[in-house]
Amino acid sequence: MSATALNPGEVPGAPAPPPAPPGKRGRGRTLWIAGGAVALVGAGLTGYFVRNHYFPSTNDAYVHAYTVTVSPYVEGYIKTIQAEPNAFVKKGQLLYEIVPLPFQLSVAQQQHQVEAAIAQKSSLEDQLLKARQALKDQQASQWLIDLNQQRYAYLQQQQVVALEKEQEFESAKLEAKAKVKSATIEISRLQKQISEQDANIRAMRAAVGTAKVNLNYTRYYAPMDAYVSNSFSIRAGQYVKPGQAMFKLIDNTHWWVDANFMESQIGRIRDGMPATISLDMYPGTTFSGKVINISQGSGAYDSLLPPQNATGNWVKVPQRFPVRIRLEQNTQHPLRAGATAHATVNTL
């Protein structure tokens, strides 16, 4: 007979221990699996909250851009249209033109009025020169008459000449004095008219400038690189008035996302922090951005009817604060105003 090998700790001849029940082994395995699952869930939750602490994110975000409502400065009939709905236009590109003929005639009329006023001023200046020369002549005549009157007055006192002769020179002296005064008044009148004419010319030249500005306003050029809105409501031959909204331009040079973070998320967010943006319209594509600023008021605070919490039935509602994140336009995946986005800020 061959000898049977004994396990360590076995006593020769002792009976073998009974096998463990099957149920006990299954319960132990279940406990190990449950414990591992709990540990895995706990680690996942810990990682989730830690990540949200350092990388706050929100899907309450929308793409925005500056928009310009295009309205005519002057009234008239549309002559030509050089833009289409949803088209891209370059800065300085002509978009539409109003019939310019009435404004061209207005410019010509105002210029003719200025020329006539300048000619009238020139005539007044010629009259002023003549009036000043006449004043000099009257002053010279008055000086001679005064001299003769004084001489005859002396001779009359010496009874050399008759009194009537001296009285004639006295009368001539008064008449010459009156003529000098009249010439002086005429000069003052002409100077005043010339000053008034200067003011009229300046006003007329301003009117010419206004007419030229209105003529320039008949042609509208794109103020920046932009997209024409879909709501395009003008046609050639249509009559338009100043301030009438015709269409909008969406500025293609300034894009941003307003991400509405909960108040418990913005504690670590600061201006200048990098951010990652994903858009629902471009799955799998991410955009890089940078935080511009954080709103000083919540969205509810800036609403038409802000919440009034000083009531007996107050319920705490977490508020959201807009965080503005700048984006750059992408030629392969163009940004579109109003698109929904998911924003994540790196606060490390």
C-alpha cells in the first residue's frame, strides 16, 4: 500500500473536516462584489464632485454676437440692393442705394444760394468802400468850411465883412457836420449788413454740408464684416422712411457665449480663465474661449419682475449668474447667434 500524503496540521488517523456549505461561499462573494461596487461608485462620485469643483460646467449657455439694425437716414425710393438674406458682407461693401436725384438737386440749390450770398456780400463791401471814401471827402469839406467860418467870424468881429456872410459859413458848417454824421451812419449800416451776410453765408454753407451728408446717406455701406439676417424686408422701388427697420447685420468680429452658472459654481471663476465650449450643432467639436467678465446681478435680478423674498412663504431658489466667454469665429464650423452650448471653465 502506498502512503497517503497528509496536509500540514492534520493528525494521522483523524477524520477529515466537513466541506463548507455552498451558500456561505456565495454570500462572501456577493459581499465582495457589493463592496467593490460601493467603492467604485464612491470613487466616481468623489471624482465627479472634485472635477465640478475645479472645472465648473453648465449647459445653460447660448452663443451671442453684436447686431446692428439697418435703418435709412433719409426717405426715398430704393434704387438698388446689393445684399441678400443670410449672405456674408465685407466691411465697406455697398448694401443698398436710395434714388439720389432729389438730394443732388438739393446740394446744387444750396450751393447756388451760397454763391448768390457771396456775390451780395461783395456788393456790400464795394458800397462800404465808397461810403468810407465819401466820409473822407465830407470830413475834408467840413475841415475847410470850419476854417473859413472861423476866419469870417474873426473878420465879422472886426466889422470887415457883413454878418450875412459869416452866417452863410456857419450854416455851411452845420450842413457839412450833418453830412459827415450821415456818412458815418451809412458806414455802420453797411458793416452791420456785411456781418449779417457773413452769418447767412455760414448758415448756407452748413445747409450745403447737410445736403451733402443726406446725399451720402442714400448709399449704405456695411460698417463691419457681418452676416445679413434672414428677416430681409426691402425690395427695389420700395419707399422707405428714416428709422424704418429693414434688416439686421450680425457682427462677425465679436462672438461670445453667455453661460449661466449656478451661484455655487462661480466662486472660483475669474476673468481671463480658459474655457472649453461645445455646441449642439457640431457634435464632437470643441472651441477654446476665455472668460471676459461675470455679471454683477443674477438673471432673475435683471428680469422685469425680480423675486421678492421678504414674504412668509419664501422658498430658496438657487440663482444663476451669466458668465461671458469670448469665442473666435471658425471658418470650418461657423458660429451662429442663438446656438445652444455647453461651457466648462478651467479654474486651476
